[in-house]
Amino acid sequence: MAKTAAKAGSQKDISRFRWTLKEMNRNKVGYVMIAPFMLVFLLFTVAPVVVSMVISFTDFNLLQTPNFVFFDNYIRLFLDDDIFLIAVKNTFVFAAIVGPASYIMSFMVAWFINELEPKIRAVVTLIFYAPSISGQVYLIWGTLFSGDSYGWVNATLINLGLINEEIQFFENAKYVMPLCIVVALWTSLGTSFLSFIAGLQGVDRSLYEAGAVDGVRNRWQELWYITLPTMKPQLMFGAIMSITGSFGFGGVVDALCGNPSVDYCAWTIMHHLNDYGGARFEVGYSSAIAVVLFAIMMGANALVKKLISKVGS
Amino acid sequence: MARLRTRKHKVVLNRSVGGDAGITLLLVLLGAFMFLPMLYVVMQSLKPLDELWMFPPRFYVVNPTFRNFKDLFVLMNTSWVPFSRYIFNTVFITVLGTLGNLFFGSLAAYAFSKVMFPGRKWMFKAVRSSLMFHKTVTAVTNFIIMSALHMVDTYWALIIPAWGHTLGLYLMKQFMESNVTDAVLESARLDGASEFRTFWVIAMPMVKPAWLTLIIYSFQDLWNAGSSIYIHSEQLKSFNYAIGQITAGGIKRAGASAASQVIMMAVPILVFVITQSNIIETMGSSGMKD
């Protein structure tokens, strides 16, 4: 129907145009019903994206009248801002590890527990899901890996004779990234995990029985030829949730390693964005950062969509 | 012919013992990775002072005590803004934000799935694409828009954007599509019920699991909201923020800090325990078909 509206201008489609108008009039209550939600959505989700794109071509700083500077912000970003390039690298490393790892872990765990008794399954689900909804409870990793001898990990390693003095986990560039990745993974079994559990429960059992008769030999073949293709819609939804999550855990890094992290070793595009937009008020420049980040997220989603369409073929 | 065996009256197919054992082992290892840090928070919160500062640190607690929780409440009473104010702020924002999201989100979800107005497909696609980017991307620009609307440093800066949260609407719409049959709605319409009445009296009672799911998501978001760039008055800040301030007082407050984390995590976990089956039911229709 959207297409009819777009084509409406041409002469030969005039009857379809009329039909669309008639439909619009007949269903006008639909527009009333979506209006409150769409108004909020336009104001606080769509408008910020559009405004960012426009501002990214200016030198806006909240105080002076903005001037158009065309691509200057983008040129500065990629050619003149070394820290941004570190941020891009870190963001890609984070997202490329945490996104797929959390996605695969969510699916594997959901698949493992699928055949458990419902009551046991509910308990196991809670254990795996709890860290993702418990707010700032990830701070406990700071206590576990604390740099003094009260840190449980350090004390245990010393006890075992593996190290002689405490490791400053959060001040040593060698450990910061891996630790942040582990903590991010720990909090990442969220919506996609629940979606997978539901999707697996929804696969029709008769498909498995038919598969067994048709020569499916083991659970891996069953997974690839029956389960995954049946669950494609959930896989798609889960992928989107995992990708979005994998770009959004700058807070974990700040809380554990401080801001900025030592030598910018865990500095992500999100940090760079907040630094220029929130602290330095270089809104034009930070908007360019936001647009780049937005493009990366959309690109990642498009890529994954392509990959998932190949499942089971 | 493939081997079939039964387990508890269900036909279970093609399961090797080695595979079962391997999967169980992996599950136990991953489960330990997930569960032990959570357990450690609870242990820390129950440790008396001498156990908190013993060397080498011990994972489990020997003489559990509620002292840390008492300390936390004492610390709360020393805050500059009365602690009840922070609690009120969080409750107020969470309740209004969640109710608005539930009502406006369900209304829109109903229209998107059951009212055939032209343009609904691309509009819904636009709503759906917002799931693909993280909201911190738009935080700075949002600040500019909110200052233009004079919403900065008011409760509304947190409440109104919550009304437009898209994940709840998305799940609600998918659930309505697969659980509310058109035939039921059609008969209500033939009886002369208005579209709003059909929505409220017929459709809404049929999608209770989705309500709960939407409420939980909105609740989690607002409950866990800490400091926000939109709020700078101390009197308007959240419970989560205030508790963070108390426990930021360094290592001498390790016990109270653990106690506060236990309180902060207990609420969402309890809510999830109660609503789990409804949420999973809603997720059954969460799939994205194109």
C-alpha cells in the first residue's frame, strides 16, 4: 500500500490513488491510534538522527551561530584525529568479539536447556539472564579483580604461586580489553537469549520425528537442517538485539577502568562521542562521530541479515 | 532407520550419551561463570567486617550478618537530599513512563497489526529499524531537542521519551498479530463497537503476556537509569544514582556497597521470576520475518 501511495502521481494510476485516499479515509482511526506514539518516536528518535546528520556538516558548538563547513568534520575525524582511529579499532574489536560471542552463547545455552524439565529450565534461564537485568552489579568484577591483595583473583593466584605480586588488572593495557570483553559477555545474555528459548520451544516436534525418519542422524544435523531454518525469524531478531548491545556497553568500561581508560586502550567511538558532545560541546564534530557510529551499526545489521538468510541452505 | 528412544513419555531423537555429557559439562561451566559473580555479591553483602578484610579473601561467608544493610540505611540518612526523595523520583518516573509506554505502545501496536491504514508497513519498518542502533548515538542531539522543548532538568526528560520505546511496541505488535484473530475483532466491529472499544475490550485482554513483557522492559530501563545527562538538579536524581554515590566512597564502604548492589538487583530479578513464563510466551512471536 505504501507503494501505491508513492506511485500515485501518474495519470494511469489515478484510480489507485483514489482508492488509497478512500482507504486512508476509511481507516483514519488508525492514524489517530498511532499518533501519540509516533509523535514521541519522531521527536526523540527520528529527529535526533536527522538533526545529527545536518549538524555534522557544521561547526555548531551550542553558543555561536553554526557555519556550514561541509565535510571538514569528517576529514578531521579520519585524517587528523588519532584517538578517533584508536576508538574505531577498539569498537570494532569489541563488537566483533562480543556481538557474535554473545549471540552464539545465547543460542547455545538456549539450545542446551531446551530439553530440560520446565521447572529446571526456568531456574537455569534465571541464572543466565539475571546479570543482564541487574543494573550495575557488574561492579563485582571490579572487586574480584581488584588490584590490591583483597582482590579475590590476585589473592588466589598468589596463593597458588603463579604470581609474586598483585596484577593491576584495570591499569594494565594488556588486561583491560580482555577483561571488559569478559564482563560485557557476562551481561549480554538478554533479550536475544529469551527470544531463542521461546523460538526453540516453538519448533514443532513432529518436524524432528519426520526428520529422524528421513535420515537425520544426530543432533547437529537436526540443528542445521530442522531447528535453525525453522527459527530464522528469531535468529534475525536476536541478531539485531545482540549487535545493538555489542555497541552499547561503554558504561561497563567507565565503571571498571575509569574514563579515559589507561592509554585509551578501551576507548570506543561511544566515549569519543560523549567526550566531544557532552564535555567539550563541539556538537558539530560529535554529530559527525554519531553519524559514523550510526552508519557502522546499520552496516553491521545489513551484513548479518545477509548471513542469516543463508542459514540451513 | 534412525534410533528412537523415549525419555519421560516424550520421543527423544538421535541423542548420543557422549553428546549429552559434553553439553551438560559445558552448561555447568558456563553456568558457574554466570552465577559465581552474582553469588559473590550476596556473600560480600553478608560478610562481617573482619571477613571483608581478611587476607587471603575467602569466597564464602562464615558468620553471615545484616550489618552491612544496616550501615547502608544509616548512610542513606546522612545524605543531603532526603533519601525518600530519590526513591520517590525513581518510582514516579518508572510508573508514569511505564504506563505511558504501555498505553500508547499498545494502541499503536493494535493499529499497526489490525487497522489496514495505508502507510502502516513503511511506518512500522521505520519504528523497527530503531532497534538497530543504540540510543547513546542520539544522546547529544536529543539534549539539544530537549532544551528547545524546555524539558531539560525536569522529570519529563526521562518520562516522555520512555513513552516512545520501540522494543515494547515491536513485541506487542508481533504478539497481537499471532494471537488476536481477525474474526473476533470483525464480529465486535459488526456489533457496532468503535475501533477504540474493540482495542480496549476485545484485543487488550487477549494479550496479557505482552503487556507484562512491555511493562518489564520499560521498568528495567527506568529502574536501572543512573545519572542522566538530562538531569542535573540533585533533587530530581534517581535512587540508582544516589546509591552509586554512597558506595563510591571507596573501599571503606565495600560492605554497604555490596548490600546496595543486592538491593538493586533483587527487584528486577524478583520481577522476572514472577513474570518469566509470560515473557517467554511473548518472545515466541518476537521473530522478524523479512
